[in-house]
Amino acid sequence: MTLQEAIDFASAHVDTDPYGIEVAATISIHDEVGDVLVGGAFGLSSMFRRDLPLLNWGTGTIGGGATAGGNRWWQQLSPGFSTRGLGPNDGAGASMRIVTASSGVGIGTVIPIDFSVRQDPGFPWLRFLGAGPGIQIEIEKRSAAAPGGTVTLGIKVEASQDSSLLRGVGPSLQDLARRASYTVTLFTFTRIG
């Protein structure tokens, strides 16, 4: 499903379905040195946020150039999904696994992460300045799985919607000096029991 479809489903069902919703995201990262990481983020109703602020880590765009981060001065709701601040009682978990590595070392290593993706509606009458609608993905690398550990590295990527795929280019989660390609898919569905 598209990000907007996932948001629409969650908005309609998170408070009305008897057991809430479940959220599943799959993530792949292709680092410019050849490393490939795959992972996922899973959670219950608490993973959906009607307004999801960003931490504004270093930013990348779909074209690979930098864009300015920072908070907007106007009030706009930016709905999305996040594992940030959630623990095992929320059914939330997020991690990535290195599946191929350029050095041949570390294959299978699990990397605990926090994951966020949101739809930013932008500011309609300032779209000519680049304040139009957008999709942002943020991933924070943690020293241990949530709720323990601290954030050791974070990235923010401006993404585009390509059918059900969210795609963007930004700093590598493994090394900020490198570039990486990010692909995300997202699903929301009614929780049964």
C-alpha cells in the first residue's frame, strides 16, 4: 500500500477496531561500497502517530543532494509511523541485518534501530519555494534494542513514492561519509485478537 493508504487506514481503524491495528514496514539499504542491509519495523496501534515530529538528522534527497533540515514555523499535522519511544509492551520492534558486506565480515550482524516514516503535507502557497508535500524517512541506529540503549547515529532521507515503494538516497546508516539507497514498504492491517 502507499504511505497515504496506510495513513488513511490507520486513521480510520486505530481507535475503532476492537484490538487496534498492526503496522509492518520492510526496509532495505544498498550502501555505495556494496553492503546490503535488510530489516523491518513492526508494531501495534501506538506506532501510528497523527502528528510525527522529526529529529532532523542529516538530510538526503531522492536526487542525492542536501536539503535544509529544521522545523517549520507553521503548524501542520504530519501523520506517520514510528517505533521511536516504544518498547516491547507496544509490540514495537525494529532491526536491520547485514546480508552482504563488501569486506565479507559482519554478515548476519543485527543492528537495532528506531524507524520513522511520515507524510508531510507541506505548505500549499509556498510550494514554489520547495515547501510542497513530501515523504521523510528517519532511521536511528541504537546501541541496544529499545527500550534500552542510546542512539549512536541517525539519518533522514527525503523519499518519493513509486507505487507501494518509498525510495530515497541519503547518508549511509553505516558511515555518514558514504551514500546509500533506501527502499521502504509499509502495510497496516486490523489486529485480530
